[in-house]
Amino acid sequence: MQRITIDPITRLEGHGKIEIFLNERGEVENAYFQIPELRGFEKFVEGRPAEEVPRIVSRICGVCPAAHHICAGKAVDKVFGVKPTPTAIKLRRLFYSAHYIHSHLAHFYALAAPDFVVGPEADPPVRNVVGLINKVGLETGGQVIKARRLAQEIQAMLGGRATHPAFVLPGGVSKGLTEGERKQIEEWAQFEVEFARFSLKLFEDVVLKNKQYLELIQSDAYRLETNYMGIVDEKNRVDFYDGEIRYVDTQGREIGRYKEEEYLEHVAEHVEPWSYLKFPFLKKLGWKGFVEGPGTSIYQAAPLGRINAADAMKTPLAEEERQKFFEFFGGRPVHNILATHWARLIELLQAAEELLELARDPEITSPDIRNIPEGVAGEGVGIIEAPRGTLTHHYKTDERGIVVKANLIVGTTNNNAPICMAVKKAAQHLIKPGVAIKEGLLNMIEMAFRAFDPCFSCATHALLGELPLVVNIYNHYGELVEQIRRA
Amino acid sequence: MAEKLKIASYWAADCGGCDVAILDTHEKFLDIVQAADIVFMPIAVDIKEKDVEAFPDGYIDVCFFHGAIRNSENEHMAKLLRRKSKVLVAFGSCAMMGGVPGLANFKDREGILSRVYFESPSTDNPDKVLPQTETQVREGVLTLPAFYEEVKTLADVVDVDYFMPGCPPASHQIVNVFQAIVAGNLPPKGSIVGASTKSVCEECSRIKENKTIKRFYRVHEIIPDPERCLLEQGIPCMGPATRGGCGAACPVANQPCRGCYGPLDGVIDHGAKYISALASVIDANNPEEAAKIFDQIADPAGMLYWFGLPASLLRRVRK
Amino acid sequence: MEQSFEPKIIGFLCNWCSYAGADLAGVSRLQYPPNIRIIRVMCSGRVDPSFVLKALKEGADGVLIAGCHPGDCHYESGNYKAMRRYLYLKKLLKEFGVEDERVRLEWISAAEGARFAQVVTEFTETIRRLGPSKFKEKAASVGKGA
């Protein structure tokens, strides 16, 4: 059996590795997407005081620290039996909107866009963010940096710093906004809304109006029929911070919804010996293996999951864009994984609109930002939508509020099985007997998981936009017969 | 034109926040890539481990290594990059001191694996499957790195030239250090770069009145006065024992310093130093009373070593 | 194995009281086990907690800190500081899985030679009973790059 090793690809908060096995006819027999890393946060938060946990667990991911920080914060509100003040909730939402802007911008421009703007088979040295800037012009490039910088500065304004903030506490937040800061954020938020609209326009012009890219997006190589999951508000609109978790089947029908504390009835995680990362699935349907189509228990989270699981976006401009999106694909749900990029930009617009709305909220500068807890309830589950998927933090404590048990299902983990399957599928369609395996083809295999924005990507791909990739092709005897690298 | 610098950046066991911090140099990042070629950065450029192996020894001018040493792959890459780099920088709290992942040294390997793969309530693992370094699947053998018993620092496994603290390092400090590298203006080997020689308290604008206290508060129990020193209000803040350079970012956000920049020069154990600071701030000459006050600290060991357990004198729990 | 175990004990004794007390034990020819190695410090308040941790790491099975009785400190409050640090250290050691009896704080005046001998005798027995410390690392492995 021939074997193709892609090692390392990128990390999901660490390293990733792809092993592709070819059969004797040269067709893809199987593919494995492996995560070789574990840090064990679930264990070592035991013994830590619950109120400190939001600051500890932000270190799970430096790319989406705000997601872990806020999610743990929601869980520890419950641990201490305290509700945040209305202003505190708004400040958390404002902070989180800024975080979404940073995260989605970094992913789209630095990671995803080079494949489309520069081209999926362009030369590797230009198929990156520098090549992108050269193509779209320095002015636009500067705007991208500015839009991301402002989003980071808003987080730093509240949490002391953008990465690993010190912001959320049980019952509220540690710092409020002054009127001067509010004005500043309002001004920046207007820019973010405009920039998000510009980004959607860019996507339309460069991707949707390009026949080759359209074919790619609609091709079977990048189509995966799974269930979808996302948080919705009381009107079933996409909500990043709070609501019920809704999941729909491959036809888009709601097949379940749950509140935070009910998650264990709905989601379970499967273990494979060849990956340190577990594989979540819908518990009521049971683990059926890596299969797609009606009846599968595999689900996708992240932007495509959210937009498929909700009935609407929460903000008006984003909702218009959502309608365009489903019209374009001919209805809900959309199974084309590359459409995730488009969905991500629609979310970017929602985040910017929410940021602006909150910056104009008369209550946002209220000094009433914390409630002091009066006791210890001893258990709490927090669930939010991390940019990369539904994020669950669950803590149990002793009577002093010291953590005794913790359970985490992080954003990217939800997509572990879909990523495995997407990679295999892309490989099966792209690697054909008798067709030479070229560098551009490797990039197209990468595009399959890149759509999911695996957790490490935003930060890193913003630099030069490429993953290291080597493909080793072995013959049946395990001898290396060919090596292709992108350099 | 002089030859451009060759720089590399690699991460081991960490969160990626160090890379975000580099990216958060924003517009100045463009200056960095203009002055230097990134010859290895697995997340950014197309150079593979095999290509690095093919570099002549010392080919990389400066390598920023972030992340702790948690598994066999981390250690292997540390050794490879040490050989290929003229200057190796332990970048960020994890590489320098073990960082937050180093808190795992309060636990053991078996405890972590069993919690994650067997006991976690969402895990459905009736056959007690554990990730294996080698797995025979139908098509062949799949491999994973070995998960170590304890978290180590970069300097535990290779010789390190410079240490740059922070979780993550402040972006303005990254710009400073990069400028020093370009100017060939680096301090003697073994130095701490990108940080202050003074404590966080020196950068903190909160008013200190040399007050002593009768009780400690946990952060959720009190809304502190935004102008006054947190420690003097009874909130344990690591500022007095911690190296500055961050601009007292956490106290600015009304939360206590947790020590990510590590100890000051000459201090061999960050936590031990902080014990002295705590012992000085409480007002109790009677042992029973003092013991009661200390009992109000919820996590006496963890608090001292949030970012540096693997670099501490005791390193890890032993049973 | 157990029979051959001779505890190594480091004693940090304050110059003004406890060291003089040890001296008195010596000139009075009082018998006490030879397991203690004495380091004279100017005040028990000079004993940084890291001294204790370092001693344990580098081979001590027990550490004795001794200073002037409360109220008698040559520097007014050094011994109170020592007491507070010691209380915290004991909490810390427990969390690391070290028996907190390995570290002991005593007040011994210049006149208490007999008390010094008694403390050392008792403490040596305590440590002998506990056995060798798990925190010993080879001296060579201390510090960076080991």
C-alpha cells in the first residue's frame, strides 16, 4: 500500500499530521488526520480556585483566548450562583464582538483569501498574505492591518491586553468603559462595519464572479453532508455569546436543542488510539464511525454550522447577506465546506454591527459592572460560540469554590471528525491513478481543512499564509519513491 | 546590500499566543519581514523539518522558540533548532519557565490521561482506548509523539542564549528586541531580553501606602479601589516579586498580576520570593492568627507558580 | 537500606540567639546527633524561603530554622517574618507532597544550649523516621540546562 505523509500541516493549538494511504490502483484507500498534542488542562485546573479559571484557561488558545476566558466566566458565574449585571453582560458581548472581528479577519485575509485572490495553484512564494497585499494593493493591505489592530485594541482597553485578558470575573467584569473610551469604540466600530461590508464585496467580486473558483466551491471534493450545530437566541438567530444550542440534520431539520447544563445528554466524545484529540458526535444518534449523509452522528460547528443551524442572523445587514448566501446555494443547509469562508464573513459583519450597537447603548458606560457572589453553588456549565465552533466548559467545585472536576469540549474539537473526512474526501477526488501529484494539488487538500480554520491558523497564517507541506509517497515495500515539497 | 537576517520561529507546547503577539506588532510587522527572512516557521513558510535538517549547522541567525517541552516531538525539535541556530531565544513564559501548561506538574501523567480519555463525563470510551505512540490500522502504522511524565523548560533540554518573558511577551517589547537584533546590539548570553530589570510594581500607577493587612480576599469577593495597590487591599498580586516590562497590564485592568514575566534578577525561585512579600504584608505576630490569614489564600501553591512550576526549585509534585 | 540512612539536616541559626545557643551546647559538652550542618545567618528573618527549598533540592532531608524568641529579635521583627514565611512554606510543601515536618522553626536563645541539643535530637529522630527526602536531586542537576 502506498502512503502519503503530510507532516506537519498546521496545528490545532499544536501540530497536525495527515496520513494518506493509496491502494494498489493508486486510489485513496483511507486518510487520517492526527493531532499529536495534549496539554491536559482538564486535569490541572483541579485544585485551582474557580474565580481564577477564566484567566488560566484562556491559555488553551492564544488565537481565541477571549472565547475560553468568557466561556469559563459564564461557567463560574454559575459555580458561584451569581448573575452578571446587565452592563457586565453587554461589556462581555462588546469585548467578544471585537474578538470575533480580530479572529475572522485574520483567518480570512491571511489564511483563506490567498487561495482565492492569488489562486489555489499559484506559486507558493506568492500564495500568502504578502502576495495578497501585492495583488489587492498596499492601501487595502493597510486597511486589513488597521481593522484587526482596532479590534485588538478594544480588547486591550477592557482586559489590559488582547491576548490573555484579565477581564471576566464571576458576576461581571473587572473594568468598565469611560465615555471617552465609548466614543472611541463607536468610531472604530463604524469603520469595522464598513470594512466587513468591503470584505463581503471583495469575496463576491473575486471569488463568486470567478468561474473556476465557483466550480471549486461547488465541487464534490469539498462537499460533506453532516449535521450542524450552533447557538441561537430566542428567535433562532445566530448568537455568539448566549442562548440555546440547536442542531439540525443533513436536511436542515432541527433534531435537537439544549441548554448549557444539558450538554451531556446531547454530545459525547469518541476516542481513537491514533490521535490525542477526541471526536465529538451527537449522543442520541450514537457513534457510527466517520460516515456522512442522512443518519450520521457527526456534526460541524464553526461558521457553516452556525449559519445552517440558525433561522437568521441577529443584525440587519448580516441578515441580508445570509439570505443572499442561501439563495446562491439554493437553500439550507449548505454542505459545501468552502462556503464556510463566506459564512465567516457574514459573521464578521454581524460582529461589527453588534459592536457598533453596543457602543451606542446608553447602559454601556454604567459603573454597575459586578455583582459579588454570596455563596458557592458548586457546579457550572458555560457554552458559547468560539469562532471555530461551539465551546463548552464545565466545572465542579468543592464548597470553597475550588475546582475538583473539569470537562472541556473546545471549538475545533467539534470539527475533528469532519476535518478528517473532508481531508479524505478531497484527497480521494484529487489524487487519481496516473495523475502526477503536484504542489498545487497538495494545497487543494489543505484547503479542505483550512475552511474549518483550525484553531492555530489565524495568528500564524497572517504572516505568510502557508503551511509547510511535504508529501512522501511510498511504494508497497515502504520505500520512499517520491517526495514533493512546496518550497 | 548586506545579507538579510535569517530568523526562525517555532512553537512547542503552548497556545499560539506568542505568535499572535508577533502579529500584534501590527504595522511594524511589515518592517520585521523587510529586515529579515523567515527561514523556518511551520505555520507561515513552506520549510519542513527535513529542510531544516538539511541546513548547515548555525544557518539560522536567531530562532525564537516558544512553548514548553511536553512531549518527545517538542524535545526533538528543540535539539534540532539548537544545532541549526546561532542564537536561540526562549520566547515567552512557556519556553522560559514552563508557563501555564507547567501547572500540569502538580499532577502526574497517568492522572491527566485517565481524566481526559476515561473519566471526563462526555467521553464515550467503553474499550478504554488511549492514544498510542504506534497504532496498527488496516492500512499501516500510525505514530504519535510520547507524552512525558513532566513538563520541562527549553533550558532543561538545550542550551539557551536569551530568555524573553511574558504570556505573551508584550508586542512593543518584541519590536524592541527585534531592533536590537538587527542592530547587532544584543546583551551578554544568558540575559533576559524584552523586559524590565525592575518589578511590575515600578510600572504600576496604583498608590502604595505601605499598609499591612488583616485578611486576604479572593478576586470575586471584593471590588477593589481602582487607585490603590491591590496587595494592600488584601488581593494577592504577584507584582512585587515579578519582573516588569508588561506595563502592569493586569493591574491596569483591575486584576492582580499572576507573574507571567517571571522572577527578578538573582531570584532562584519566583514563588519563594513571593512568600516573603506576603509574609511582610500581613499584620499578625501571633502564629495562629497568621495561619488563619494565610488560610484565606485559596490556592497557596498554584498561585505561586502559575507560570513557572517547571522552573521552580521543587519542579513538580512527588508522591 | 533503612538502617544505613543518616539524615542530612541543614540548620539556619540566627547569629544573636540560636547560634550562640548552639555554641553553648558545644562548650557545655552536651550530646546531640551529628546530622546537622549549621549555617549562621544574621537573623532568622534573613532566611529566604528559597534557601529552604534549595537545601531540600540539593540533598537535605530536613531543615531547621532557629531564631530569637518573640520579642527578642535583634532587629525587632525579623523572627516574626520568619514565622510567617515558615507557616506559608509548610502549606506549600504539603501541596508538593513533601512531609511538612521536614522543615522546623524553633526559638532558641543564647542561654538555651540544652534546648538546642534537645531540638536537634528530636528533629533528627523525626527525619530518620520519615526517611530520605524525595526532593533530593543530584547537586549537578541544579540550575539551568541540566
